[in-house]
Amino acid sequence: MATRDRDLERLIPSQNPDININNIITNGGSNSSSESVSPVISSHHSSSKEAMSKVIRSWASKKFMSGCVILLPIAITFCITWWFISFVDGFFSPIYAHFGVNIFGLGFVTSISFIFLIGVFMSSWLGASVLGLGEWFIKKMPFVSYIYSASKQISAAISPDQSSNAFKEVAIIRHPRHGEYAFGFITSIVILRGSMGAEELCCVYVPTNHLYIGDIFLIRSKDILRPNLSVREGIEIVISGGNVNTTDIEHDGFTCCSFNRTW
């Protein structure tokens, strides 16, 4: 009998005061004992189901967010690319439509070919002469000349012709206060003449709104940090908002940034 009592104590949780072991033994597993044990078992099953449901919901939500993270840049890239193709295609597609030719993409191919031919023509002596004549007329226009000059400088900065680059070199300067740095581009070198003699200064352009708006600083060459970046890589860093990986390197006693593109 004592052995049987100990076995029943192992099977039935002792923290439930409603279960009477002697009653179970006396009645031989009657209905009253079954009614006392069943709430404990059902409560255990419900808690297990709830825990399993939480695990499944957490797993499903994580996988759903992973899918969104993967598909979002693909969807954005597709939408922008489709918009660009449709926009460029719209230049010549009305001409083809006038002749009864409605093929999507034909205007886009024509536009790309036209831009390529313009590049080939402007690289020649005759094209350069025509471009110079056109610029002379544009510079005579009061408001248009400023827009054209600013746009030309931005275009020259990313031109494959390295001799025409407006941005000479990538620079990092201390700005606006001690311990903070700004990302910019060296555009030219000026000579400042004073009572103490002449001093060579670098003209550094620091963009404040992508590449179109920025500030100009005249800084000594020794106070400029020069990372090992090309001008094109620097422009990509500015346009992307600094969305790149960085590693530290030593440069003239200072720790500078070497940017590695992630695309």
C-alpha cells in the first residue's frame, strides 16, 4: 500500500489541494478523481499549445520581414528602371507612332543611340566648335547662363575625361567643430597673398544637398585628410548618403576612412 501511495504522488502534482490520494485509492479511480485530474492535464495542454503558437507566429513574422527586406530593393529598382525606360522611350516613340509603328522600347533604343552619336560627334573638332558656339549664345542669356554653368560643372565632375574634372580630389576636413569632419572635394588651388607672404590654400567644396548645393572652404593643404578614393567613388558616397562600409587606415598620424562600396 505504501508503495502504491508513493507512485500516485509521482503521477499527480502535489500543489493541487483538490486531489485526495486516499480518495483515489478508496474509490479505485472513480469519477470524482477523474474530474480532479482532468483540469490539470487540460491546463498543461493549453499552455503547450499557446507556447507553440507563439513560436510559430514569431517564426512566420521573421520570415515575412526577411522576404520584404529582399524584395523591397528589387521592387524599387524595377520601378525606377521601368520609369526611366518609359521616360526616355517617350522622346522618340511619338515619331514612330506617327508612322504607325507602336513597339515599346524602340524609342528607348533610338534615344540611347542618339546620345551615343552626340558623344561621338562632340568628341571631334567640329563638334567641339559647335558646342563652343552654343555655349557662347547660352552665356549671353542672364538667367539661363547660371543654370547652365552649374549643371556643366556637375557634369564635368563625373566626366570620363579626367582632364576636365571639376573635382580634382576627395578630401576630408575638420568641420564644423572640433572632433567632427566633413566630406568634400578639392576643386582648385588658390594663392593668398598677405603681409606675411603668400600662402597656398586648397578650395574644398563640401556638398550640403547631394552635389547641387554646398559650401566652399579655403583650407591649408596640410590640414586636409586625403582618403584613397577616386572622385567617382566620392560622388557615389555623397549621393548614397554615406551608405557604405568603412575600415580604418592610418594617414599622416590621423585615422581616416577607407570606404568600400556595397553595390
